[in-house]
Amino acid sequence: MNRANVTVRAVVLAAAVSIVVGLLISWFAWPAKNLAPRDLPVVVAGPAPVAGTLADKLRAAEPGAFDVSTVADAAAADQKLRDRQAYAAFVVDASGVSLHTASGASPTVAALLSAAATQIGPAGQAITVVDVVPGSPDDPRGTGFAAGYLPQVLAGIIAGVLFTLLIASAYARLLGLVLAAAFVGLVGAGVLQIMGVLNGAYLATAGAAALVALATSATVAGLAAVIGRAGIALGVLVVFAFGNPISGVAAAPQLLPKPWGEVGQFLPPGAGATLLRSAAFFDGAGGGAALWTLIAWSVVGLALVSIGRRSNHLTRAEGRAAPSPATSTASATAD
């Protein structure tokens, strides 16, 4: 290959890398840049006429921003927050209007609604804020949760790549993926609890973190098992490059542009963030859909690892069993 061809190839490769980087920067920055409430579930509690009026005011304040429901009293509203059916509740009683939040679900949403409450409540009246389901007091803005969550996703990806490239046996690969996910969950949840980022039962948070790692590692290894090394790139693209920016881990799915917040909850990073929050702050409430999503990714990925390896073994066995053209010709001549 002459120098001119090598130069052209280098220029084309450099241009391709820059285009890919530009696309990744755009995809990662765009959802974060456009955070805003979109059908955000909130509750209004109080006597029917007053609650209805406030609910209408919420809907009219920013059309499409809030998905408003009404309940009879503060107790019913707080239960909706504990069940992760709403992010906040405006409670109307004899003393005025108060805002009940669940910062464990999203400190970003709690802060956003606390700042906006004075505009929604009666003019000139202070709004009392009650955090019904708080996050960690050592991580009030949730930045530690978001920063500590990403390495667990990356650990799953790395495990999927390493077991694909270094372990040939299907059985050993399956065992390694499961064990690595368990260790990632135990260590990750342990470190975050020691740092005060996570609350809740240790085994519950460790189990959620382990399932995140298993879903990501099994996806990467499964795709690689059926389509070769290109499956590694596809797995990383699906799980990290595509799934992470729309996971809502640093905010909430309902703050992301539509429909990407909803789409992100069907991918391992988004489902994992939801499940880990539920395990850490809500005793598991609201994590059912995320749990089954991660189980589905894990089971399908592990099945692909098994099927892909078996298919490769069968192909090699058939290749060894099939007679070569030379052997067939010699056999026919002998006959």
C-alpha cells in the first residue's frame, strides 16, 4: 500500500472518529440539557372543591408538565409517595398548603417542586415542605448516587467483555458472569452504604446492584456469543452509549424528553437505577417493573451465551465430520 493510500485512510479514520465523538457528545448532553417535567406524577390532597381547584391550577400552570391526581387527605397522599406512585403531593388543610416530597425518588424533582411551590400556592403564603421519603442525608443532592451507579454499569460491561475474550468454555463463562455480578453487587452496595450514599437493607441493595451488573454483562456476552466480536461493540452501544444518557439516574425519567425517558426504563441502566432507588429508599416499592426488566435482559443474555457456544461447537463438529473434497474424490476413484 503506497503512502498516498495510507494517508487517505488515516484522514478518513480521523474524520470518522470525530463524527462518532460528536454524535456521542450530542446524545449524552441533549437529554440533560432539556430536563423539564413531562407528565410528572403529583398528588393534590384535601377537601374535594379546594383540591380540585389546586389540581386545575397545577395543570394550567404548565400544560403537560404534571400528571395530577387527587386524594382525600395527607395520609393517602403520603402513601402514594411511599409506593412510588407520585413524586410529590400538595396537601391542603386548615393551615394552608404544604408540599410533601419524596427526595429518595429524585432529589432533582424534589428541589424543582420545592422551588416552584411558592408560585403554585396562595399568593404571599409560605409553603411548608415535608420530605416523606428522604434520600440519604449524606447525599442530599443525589450526586453520589449517580456517580456511584455508573461504575457498576461499567463493571458489568467489562465483565461481559473479559469473559467473552478470555473464557472459551460456555459453562465457565456462565458461571463467571453470575459470580462476577454477585461480587460487583456486594462490593458496590457495600462501598456506597459505607459512604452513606445508600440506605436500606444491605442485601436488598446488593441484590439490585448485582442484577444491574448481570443484565449488562449477560447482554454484552450474549450478543458476542451469537454474532462474534462485533457483538461486544453492539452490547456496549446498547447498554452504555444509548442506554446511559436516558436512564434518568441523575434526575427522573419524567424529566427527560419524550419518549426517551420511557424507553430508558426498558434498558438495563434505567431499570437498574429505578430498582436500586426502590431497594435503598422505598423498601422495594415501585421496583417491580424494573426488576422484571433486568431479569429479562439477564435471562436472554445468558441463554444467548449458552446457545451461541453450543452452535459454535456444533458447527465445528460438523466441519470435522464432513469429508474433504480430496477425500471424496479419492474414495470415488477407489470404488
